[in-house]
Amino acid sequence: MDIREIQNLIKFVSKSGATEVKLEMDDFKITIKTVADNSGGENTTYIQHSPMPVQNPVAAPVAVVTEAAAIVVDENAKYITIKSPIIGTLYRKPSPDKPVFVEVGTTISKGDVVCVIEAMKLFNEIESEISGKIVKILVDDSSPVEFDQPLFLVDPS
């Protein structure tokens, strides 16, 4: 497995929403973990590479996979994330014929409703715990969401 295949695997895992993927081949093992950043940034992906022990080291050389380490500056670190408090289906509108609660650029105050999440046939209004401006919407309308999944990025300044 070359570096390009590893990069494609990382992109696939981050888009799929999986939190951990383990891949074992004959001569190496890769674990990719995606961890939500508690400071309000995007998810961070960690890669752990472990060469597998070879039963007969003379007959089968171990393939060494080098990983290019890139330092990624998190431009979203200054934003606060509004996360889902429950599992369910997110709706950005109170009903199909009404306008959305918030758009990118909308200024919100503490206690404003930003979306509703349907769980077990109950519609739960999700209120903002902070004041600021919506800079990014991370979930599409009518999408399933998990507990603690990031929904919106808010600029508190």
C-alpha cells in the first residue's frame, strides 16, 4: 500500500463519518481514528501504523510504509461548535412550508432555536447556548445525526 492509497483511505473514512477503521494486511496494520475536537474545530484524524511481525524474516522482507506528516492549521479553532444533544433526524425548518431557522451569516442569541431534531416521533427544539454569528452549517436538512455530532459553527465575536 503506497502513500496515495493511504491518503485516499483517510479521505474516505473522514467523509463516511466512521470514528475508527482498522486495516490489516500481510505485513502491516493501519488504524485510522477520527476524534471530534472539543475546542469547536473540525474532526482530527490520527493514523497509527504498526508493522506486523513476520514469521520468517529471511524469506519475507517487511514492507515499510512512510507517512508524510503534514501540520494542518485549524482555521476553525476560533469558532464554537453547536453539537447535537440527542440522536435523531435534524430538520432546519419548523415545518416544510416555513423558512429555515438559521442560515450562514445569521446572528443568533443565547436561547434562539437553530434547528429541530426528531427522536421517537417527538420534535425537540435545539437552542443555542451562545450568542454569535453562524459561519458554517455542518449537517444537511433531514439528515440523521448522532449524539454530540457537530451541527453548526458559530463565531462568538
